[in-house]
Amino acid sequence: MAGEAAELLRHYVADRWQTPEDEGTPLHHAATGEEIARVSVAGIDRAAALDHGRRVGSPSLRALTFHQRAALLKALGSYLREHRDALYELSIPTGATRGDAMVDVDGGIGVLLGYASKAKRELPNDTVYVDGPVEQLGKGGTFLGQHIATPLHGVAVQINAFNFPVWGPLEKLAPAFLAGMPTLIKPASPTAYLTARLVELIAESGLLPDGAVQLICGPTGDLLEHLTPQDMVSFTGSAATAQKVRSHPAVVRNAVRCNVEADSLNLSVLGPDAEPGTSEFDLYVKQLVTEMTVKAGQKCTAIRRALVPAWHIDAVAEAAAERLSRITVGHPADTDVRMGPLVSLEQRDEVRRSLKALLDAGSVVAGDPESVEVIGADADRGAFVSPVLLRADDPDRAEPHQVEAFGPVATLIPYTATERAIELAARGEGSLAGSVVTADTGFARDMVLGVAPWHGRLLVLDDTDAGESTGHGSPLPALVHGGPGRAGGGEELGGMRAVLHHMQRTAVQSSPEVLRAVTGRWVPGAARSVTEVHPFRKSLAELRVGDTVIGGPREVTAGDIAHFAEFTGDTFYAHTDEAAASANPLFGGIVAHGYLVVSLAAGLFVDPDPGPVLANYGLENLRFLTPVKPGDALTVTMTCKQIIPRTDADYGEVRWDVDVTNQDEASVAKYDVLTLVAKEIGS
Ligand code: NDP
């Protein structure tokens, strides 16, 4: 874009690129100040975009199973990975060095791929999510309860911050898409051109169903006014804007789900044990400087408050200052540069204002709040600042706990005892991420339990996990990203938790047969069908939920038990020593091994010849309910409970309900057997 007339950003609405009707307002290169793009929403119909998402995107996504959606996410992640150079290139004007761009771009792609693979393991190949166990609501078992989750029929609206123009949209898109909700992306204006390029790539991939993703750049305008009870909003940005979004009349009136990530005075605590010279001391200082300077400190998870034992504060200050002196600031395309500019001159002014407030309560340890030396750029035209480490010798001053300078700024704060550190941590009034650097597990426990209520994520770093640690500032798809209070009170990511945020949980009360029809799973009390053909001889295409095999009875003899004990080496007294077993208050005599019961049951239900069943890959929820004594006769009832075809293999998973009963029809063991079964005979 540089050197040419700046491009007017287009919007992707109703599966078409639309150009606004006026010239728009300019967006500037973070390092050079030159105009990089223009943004306007003149003539763009936000209500129509929401309507299109509901009418077109939502039904087409809901028609897909979780596994089909996961396969599309995976394909999209791979496509974006192939085209990521375009995104790196356009990250430079946002102020991002190559390292920063990788955090944003590769991090975002990683979320897509991470969610795709998790979904295949943790979600069914179905359109309904069954949440928790069946609840028996009446004594006779004819009236059951089951929680299910189904996708909301609206649009997941994202309002994003400027600092992660790629990761931000993708980390919100992945769980919404998996849940079956279309997304409308509203990027922050300063870096909207990079998000627009991302959406161009998504559209060019042709992978996603119509209406699944839309983009409207520029001011939010009247977007929120058109929200309905089935839409939701995920917001990242300042606490002040979050408050406006949350209290918007349409959001309040329609109880629109609103997830917020806002300001956060994240802390990092150095343990008292981590003296200068220890690995933990070095890890602490290194991490502090990394967090201050990656993305020029414009990370919602960056360390703002560095709590250190009062007697080590001079040593930490000295070591951090030494490291910071090696941070080169300048044009993000220059490979000698370690830290680029802030996103805009407005943000530079904002950081300077916040620094002034922080300086009222502290002194400068490293860096220059007024000026900065830069490489390859003009310090005044670009939004450059020096990394600044402050020191607040009075930990009770409010400023370091309240003022977030959204840049390369952190404050050292002394503490004298564990309780004091916990109390100071709470003064941040809620944070996204915290870290404790210590080799003392007792201190780690006290700190984690003491500050957990104020945090969404806590990293405990020591010499043993540092090599694999993903670091203080990195949200991960599998772990919750969000925090209470000042941090917005929201929750993103966290594996399948975030998918469920986009779905309605409903308690269904019904007969077993209705529950089976609704969930596609056999439940106790629903009809079983014992067919002539053994279910193990049926392919996935032929097998039906409810297909049952009954085997037995088979008497368990004293000889069986003695043989099993000797054969396996499990000579536990309850199976081998009549006198000792008689004294056992639960058994009152020799009993069969639980594993013998399970093994005998397998012998009763199995069909031995080669066929569509490829493997047994486990048991779940195994419980031994009644002791089995010599002379008892076992019967096994095995019922096909759930059929899960895999989208990328010619076999699928079958979950079987197994109930082993004795001659009195009492259950002696219950469990689920998991098998892999071919989709077609001979496949
Ligand atoms: P804002 O809160 O101003 O903007 C965040 C998003 O909200 C942008 O997409 C913005 O659009 C949009 N927006 C602005 N006004 C409204 C409104 N009235 N209704 C609905 N949406 C609106 O944050 P900034 O990006 O300007 O950053 C300001 C400060 O926020 C930073 O200095 C930092 O302290 C904090 N911040 C916190 C982050 C976090 O993750 N915790 C991330 C980024 C910033 P537009 O850009 O078009 O105005």
C-alpha cells in the first residue's frame, strides 16, 4: 500500500465486498506516519449484515455436525498458514516486528488448528451437544432429565481491539464457528486493514459456508441497536467502551450475551526464595523484560505490576535495567530492531499520559519517559516510546494498581510477606493473567490460592517448567482467557467451554424414548432390540442405537477365581484366603476379581470372527456394584449407546452400554465399552 493513494477499506457483507460511499478517514503507518488506508462505513447496512448472518450463515452452519465444522476450521487454518506472508507483510504498518507478527498471525492460526483437533476429540459428530449425565427423575425410570446445548440462532458479533488484528478475530471465530454461529467481525480502526486482509484470505479460500463470516470496518455505529436475543457480543478493548457496550439498551433489553476482555493490571510475583543467582531470579527478570517489550507492551496480558521481595528490589531493578538497555527500538521491518512503535500517535499520547500518573507514585529505573532513540525511522513521526521500568517504593500508592499504561511500561513494587503480596495483588481489582516465579511449592500454593479469585489464568514458573513454558502473556486455546472485575468478567477460549458460550443449555424432561430421539443416544429405559444378527457383525451403516446382545448365564466357580488369581498374579486376599475374606466387612467370603467379571463378560458378548469391529479402545465409567461369589451366574446385556462416524476415516466409534447382572438380576458391574467399527463391511 505504501507510496500509492491509500486504499479505502472494503466491507464483507452478505458474501460480497462492498465499498463505502465516501472517502473515509485516514489510518496511519505506526512507524512512518504515512497514510496506509482509509476507513468509512458510509452506505454500509449493518442491520442487513446481521440479518444475512441469521438467515444464511446460521442455518448453513447448524446443518453441519461439530466434526464437519472442525474439518473446515482445520482446512481454513492450513490455508491461512500457506498465505501468512501476506499477513506478516501488512503487520509492519501496525508497528509489529516479525516476532510480534508471529505472535498475532501464527497464534491466531494455532487457535483454529487447536480448536479443530480438540473438537474432534471432545465433541460428538452430531449437531446437538449432550451436557452431563442423564438424571433419573422418577423411581420407575420412565421420566428422565438431560441437559443439551444447541447453537444460538443469531450472529456472534466481535468488537476487537487494535493490538491483535489477526489473533483477536480468529480466537473468537473458532469457538463460535464450532458451535454453529456465524460471525460478524468489527475490527478496531487503527489496524483494520490487517483484519480486512485476513477476511479477504478467508473469503478467497472458499472454504466456509455463505454468511459464516462478515466484516464491517470503522465505527460500531448503530450495530448494537439491531441485536436480538439470539445474538451475542464479544468485546475486547477499554473498560470505558466495554461499559457502553454492556449497558447498550438493546443489549440490556434482549439480555444479549456479552463477553468482555478489558483493562488489566497483570502482576508477576518473585518468590522470596528466588535470590539473585538462582534460575528463578533470572527467569523472572527475563520474563518481565519480554512482557514489557513484545508488541511494545500492547498486550492485555502484559505484566504491569512486578511484585518483588523488598530486599531484592535493587537487584531486580539492576538486572532488568541491564536487559532493557539492550532493547533496540525502531522501524519494525528492520531486523536489528527488537521493539517497534505503538500502534498510533494517539496511543503514544495515551501512554505518556498514563506514565505521568504513574510517575507521581514512582521513579524511573530504566528508560526515558520523554524521548527515545530509534533505528530506521523518525522518532517524532512514528509512535515510538522507550520501554520504561518504574519503581514505586510505597506499595500502598494507588496508581500502580490502577493505571494501565498500554505500552512498554511496568512498575516494580516491593512486598515484605506473602499475605502482603496477596493483598497488593487484589488491588488490581481483577486481572487476566498473573505469574509467580518461585522454586518454593509452599509459596506457590499460598500465592495461587490467595490470588486465584482475582485471576483468569496463573502461571507458576520455575526451573523445571521454564523450558516448556508458553510464558506469562500467551493465552492458549485450551485454557481460559478472561478475568474478573477490571478485566471485564469475561471468559474466552478454555477449550470447549468457549464453544458452549455460544450455545443455549436446555434441560429436557421426558420419557427415555423421547430422550433417545432427541439426543441420538440410547438411555436406560429406552427400547433395546435384540436382532438375529450379532451387532458385532454390523457395519457402522447397519448398526442402530439400541441394538443389543445378551450373553449368559455363565457360572463363576471357585476354580475360575483361583485360576485367575494364579494366572494374573493378583492374589489379593479377598480372592484367595477364605478366612481373611470372611473377615472383610464388605465381602464376607471369597469374591471374584472385578477384572475377572469384566473378562468373563467380554467372553459372553464377543463375536469372535473377523468382521467390522476393528478394535476395542477402552472402557469408561466402570463400577463394580455387587460382589460376585463362587456359584453366582453372570448375564451380560450390551447395548449400542452412541454411534460416532469419523469424518476423515472409513471407521467410526461406537459406545456400548454394558450391564453385567447376577442370577438375582442385580447389577454387578456397569460400564461403557468403546470400539472402532468400519463404516462398511469390508472397508
Ligand atoms: P476502545 O475501547 O476504544 O476500542 C475497542 C473497540 O471498541 C474498537 O473496535 C472500537 O472501534 C470499538 N468502539 C469504540 N467505541 C465504541 C462504542 N461506543 N461502542 C461500541 N464499540 C466501540 O479501545 P482502544 O482500541 O482505543 O484502546 C484504548 C485502551 O483500551 C488502550 O489504551 C488499553 O488501555 C485498552 N485496551 C485493552 C485491551 C485488552 O485486551 N484488555 C486491548 C486493547 C486496548 P474503533 O477502533 O473503530 O473506534
